[in-house]
Amino acid sequence: KLPAAADGAPSHVMARLRDFWTNDSHYEIRWWEFTRFAALGNGRWLAGNPGVEYVIYAENSGGFKVELPEASGQIQGQWFNTKTGLWSAVFSGAGGAAVALKPPAEECVAYISVKR
């Protein structure tokens, strides 16, 4: 049995989340510059530096839309599966008012950057 972290999550999940936030060679997430934090409902949360980069966590794999009005230009993102530690294929699209997202599995985190 794996040891649990303080909140009850298995330690391997916590290690994967550490890798996600501390640059596991995919992205340099500048979390210290984040000024937007929002609960999106249905087990989804957003944190970000408006118009620059965002991180969105989704507990379930159902599709949803998120309002990113300050993200003018193209967005590029990738989902990270917190259970497996694997990244999905890169996705891209137009930024703006409503961005449609679909996590590939439960308990995934998306990293989204804005290209101007």
C-alpha cells in the first residue's frame, strides 16, 4: 500500500502534481504571477495570469466551457492526467469569451497559454 499525503491523496499523485507545478520539462508555469482564481462549478477550478496562462483542474471528464475574455489570440494547451502522470495531445483554438474544453479522463489538469 502506498503512503498517503496529509490530505489523504496517495503520495504518487502528490509527486505528479509537484512535477506539474515545478516544471517537469513541459512548461514553465509562472504560478507566482497568477491573479485570477475561480471555482467553475462541478468539480472544476481555474487559476491563472489573465491573458497569459491558465491552469484548470477538472475532477470529471465531461466537456465544459470556460470564460477567458482576456485571452485574445490563439490558445494552446495540454491536459495532464494526475493519476498516470501522462500528458495528452496538444490542443489549440481561438481564445476569447467562451473556450470549450474536454478533459481526456477524470482528475486532469490543463495548462493553457495564450499566443498573441
